[in-house]
Amino acid sequence: MPSQRPDASTEPTLLGLHRFNEADAGAAEEALLACCGSHRWALRLTAHRPYPDIESLLAAASEASYDLRPADLAEALADESWMPQPLLGMRAPGSQAAHTALRAAHAAYEARFGHVFVVCLDRVDPEEMLDTVLSSIRTRLANDPDEERLIAADELRRIALTRLEHLVATHSEAGAH
């Protein structure tokens, strides 16, 4: 029977997936927490290893995201506020007035909903990022808290999946000794 272990000629994503599958539980959980700050989410994905392919891992991650309880979502959103990055959209090109409006919109959002604003910007051109973020915040400020919690949870799920794809595609160091 042929070996299931990837070799140097294997596709990079499969090598990263193999490293993730073989990592000790603590290292895998730590790597997953960089994708989504919910410990329950990370523990669930860690416990269900090994994954046969990236699609299975992403499907499990998506399912685990849909199963987040309100406390898990709050934990993940709180973790987003600790990410070492400026306010979403602040690095995008734009006028000083647009950046000031964006800071004010972020502040209004956090005051209304009690957590940072999250939106998946995968596939958004850098030139459109500031406008996209500002428009999204302004639109979502009109939501009631329950509706916004659902939208934020879905955006967080999409962000986590993008980060997870990147983690595996870049030969995750999780478990590499």
C-alpha cells in the first residue's frame, strides 16, 4: 500500500494540511485560534483531525462556525479587537476626510453593537477597500442587534475560512519541529 505521507513533490496545500493533521493538539489549536478566536471552534476542528483534503477541513470549519454559541461568537469578536492591525480599511488609499469618516463609523459601530466591525474583504481591490468598509459599516449600523450578530458571525466565518486556507497553503508551521 502506498504511503499517505506527502513528499517534497506534493502540492504545497497538501503538505500544509499534512503538517496541520500531524501537529500536536496544542500547536494545532494555537494555529486555529489565529484564524478564529473561539476556543470551542478551534478545539472542535483540532479534535476532528485528520482531514483528508482542504475541502473537508474548510467544510468542518464552516460547520463549526455555524454552531458557535453567542458566548463563542463574543469571544471570537473580542479576539478580533486584539489583532495587531489598524481599523479595518485604514490602510486603504483615500483622502484624509474618508479616513476620518471611517474612524467615526468604526466608533459608532462599536458603541452600538459592543464589538469591533468585521467584514470579509477577500477579493476586494485595495482601491475599493475604504469605500467598501465605510459603506458596509454605514449599512450595518441600521441593523438591529440580533440581525447584526448573524451578519457579523457570517463575516467572521468567511474571514476564518480565508485565514485557514492561507494557513494550510503556506505550509503551516503548526507541529513542525
